[in-house]
Amino acid sequence: MKTATLLIILGLLTGCSLTKLHTGQEYIVEWIGERPLIDRSHLTLQLDAEQQRVHGFAGCNQWFGNYRLDGERLSISHIASTRKACAPALMEQENRYLQALPKVERWDFSEHGQLQLWPAEGAAIRLWPKSNNQ
């Protein structure tokens, strides 16, 4: 009962249902597969329903591409980014993120309300909805 109550509260606080992927909502990346992000790095993802475009920040560069959403199926394609150079560790993380996105095949929410973008094999990209306070 406590878990269900917490999930409802989380949904209300983030303005997000735990059963629907909301376009227009910005999500903050916490993990890419098996690895957490570098401290204080900031990676994002946001879906634009009108244009079927996806975009965000990859830690050093802005990125953008196309997406297709069909129920729990999600595909991201034609990814491009700006070409700014940053510290090698940030660039490696950015490359892992941008290489992981086209491998996404489906999405779901964890029991804690975290968005999970799943590839065919391996661990998910895990993201949190950005609140208005962030």
C-alpha cells in the first residue's frame, strides 16, 4: 500500500502518469546501461509529438533526431549533434549515450517512477522526469 501511495504522489509531483510516456516532458538521464553518469554531468531527452523529433543535451553537445512511439515500442533514429569538444571523460560518456539511443526498442517506468529505455539486449538508459524546480 505504501508503494502505491508513493507512486501516486510521485506522479502528481512530476505531473506525469506512470503508464504513459509524456511528450513535451524533459527527462534527466541518471544511468546509461550499467554505468551511472559522471558527477555533475547533465544529459537530457525530450520528445516533441508535433514533429516526431527528439532532442536534448548529451553532456557537451546538443543532440536531436527522429523518434517513433507506438504503445510501449520506441525507436530513435537519425541522431545528430553539435560538434563542441569537452573533456575526454565527458566526450566518452556523450558517445556512449548517443550510441545507446538508436538501440532503444521499448520503454517502461520502474516501480519508483523512473523512465527506462530498453535496448534489445543489456541494461536500460534510466531517466527521471525533470521537475519545474530543477
